[in-house]
Amino acid sequence: MLWETETESTNTRLRELANQSYLSDYTLVVTANQTAGRGRLTRSWVTPAGQALATSLLLPKWESTQIAASWAPLLVGAALQHSLTALLPVSLKWPNDILAVGGSANGKKLCGILCETLPDGRIIAGAGINLFIGEADLPTPQATSLTASGVAAAVAVSEQGQTVADPPGTVLADAILASYVAELKRLFTLARTDPARLYQTVTERMQTIGQSVRAELPDGTAVIGTATGIGDAGELTIKGGDGLLTSVAAGDVWHLRPVAETAIE
């Protein structure tokens, strides 16, 4: 793990390092002070210094012949959801948003993910986790943080003596990140060796499947119906009231009924 005291973007920093010299797969860049983060659809990811964790992980070139590389963000979301259940109940919303489950923060966004591909085919998986941001300082009403979601123990990152926060009873984020990386390695292996099992794993963790949803597409149109599954290219399949199926490859999806207050394993 490479700890950065401050960086504009962990994705940009990892890209620079990968271009300058050879980095082994699953190299992880981490900071608690990202000054110019980016999200999906060219959005910014703004967080106060020391209040959120920004990470970028170097993934190997996609090798699956049965599932498209556009599944990569789904795998990242599924792995991050898996690791965060050690702290609180969370769900995965298509394509890769991590939502808090239960309490006043139910259905609010805790993490964001942005994947980018390098010229050599390897993938940079960026993920931002809101840690200590208070409700008054959250960027949107749809956002939350571990603190705002009621996580009693603070979360810290320790690397070569540097710590984000270290109160009594601290839960080190190192363990969360280690779990995240290990799970993502496992899912990437499944993409190549057992796509059917991978599909089952991701869809079981995807709380969107089976939900009534509204998908707002980049062209301004919307699709309303029931999310029925994920396609080979990672697209969300929605069945409308007329019975017709629509495949959504990009856009914002909103759950139209509350997420069940249970954790997904």
C-alpha cells in the first residue's frame, strides 16, 4: 500500500506511477486528503481533508472470455460492499454505489467508485469512502458517512506511523482495505474461471435486482420498471409495466421502494 499525505486524485496518481515504472498488480494508493476527486459521469467527488478515504487499486488486464470488461466496476462494488459489512449493514446499488442500510441513513450513499483503463489494458479501480463527515457537511442530502450512519468506532488508516485518527477503540481501515483487496482478487479470478458463480455472487449482493426502479438516462429520458438482472456487458435489465425489457448501460438509478433493512452477505 502506498500512502499519500495529499494528492489531487488517487486515480491520477496511480496512473502516473504506472506510466513511470512497472507496478505489480493490486498495488493500492491511499490518501485521506484528496483535493480533486472525480466520480462517474464526469462528476466531482468533494470531501474535507481527513474526513474521507480515497483509494485506487491497480487491477490486472481483464481476461474473461465470457463476461465483458465493463463488469469490472460491478466487481469493485461487490468487493467493497463485502468488506464494509464488518462495520455496518450496506447494500450495493447498480452499478457500484454503496448505500447504508437501516436507521436515518438508510438508502444514502456511503461510497463512490470510478474505474479507468490504462493503455496496457490494466484497470484502475478508484473508490472513495466517507468516514467522519458530519451530516451538516455532507455534499448532498443523498450522501452519508460512517459517522453519520452510526458507526460508533472511528476508522483510521495507519501507514508508516501516519494515522487519520486514533482514538481509543479505533478500528483500523487497514483491515477493511485488506479484506477489499483479497475479495476483489477472488472475484477477478472467478471472472476468468467460473463466470456463472461470479454472476450469482454479484447479483446476490446487488440490492437493485428485484427492486422497482427509475433509471435516468444520459439523454434525459427515463425508464421505470422492475430491475430483473445484469447483462453480459454489465448493463441493468429493467422490465417495464408493458412487459418489455430495456437494457440500461449508463445513467442514474433510483430505488422506488425502501431497501430492506438487512445486510447482504
